[in-house]
Amino acid sequence: MNIESYLPQAPDGFHFEVEIVSKLVTKIWLVHHKEYDYACGRVVRTIHSFVKGSMNLKVHKPKNAKTAYVRSFCTLEELPQQSGYSLFKPKNGITALFD
């Protein structure tokens, strides 16, 4: 299934990047077009969401850039209606949003 066709509209100055982690897990990254001094020329990207499954794909919120919550947030078909920035919602401050 082509996950790219289900992504929400990327905000101005950003685009999405899809990273296949395994047969069952895909990371969706929001890539920043702006150059940041602290990045020293490296690409800056923020985790948007995880897509898990083989046939019935589900979208999961990220806990951080490496792990997702176990419980799914929405179906892949519902992803275009979600925020283009990230599904990450910190409980007590921002941690590990960037790769």
C-alpha cells in the first residue's frame, strides 16, 4: 500500500519522508526546509507518526523518535484529516522529538 498517498498536507516549508523500519513498522518524518544554526548543515526532521501492520494499517502516535504508543490513534484512511505537524503530544514537556 502506498502510504505517501494518505499523508496529510505538509505545512509550508516542510515535506514528509517515509522510512521503512521493518515489514510491519514505518516511520513518517516531517522534514524542515529551513536551515538551523544548531544543526550544522544537517537535515532537521521531526517524527510525525508511525504506521503499523501488514494488511490493516493503523497509525500510532509517537512516544519519541524511536518508539510509538501501543494503542493505535487512527486508521491510515483517517490520517489525511490529522495535523500536518505531528501526532506527538508531550505529557510533561518536549523530549526526543528530533532524530
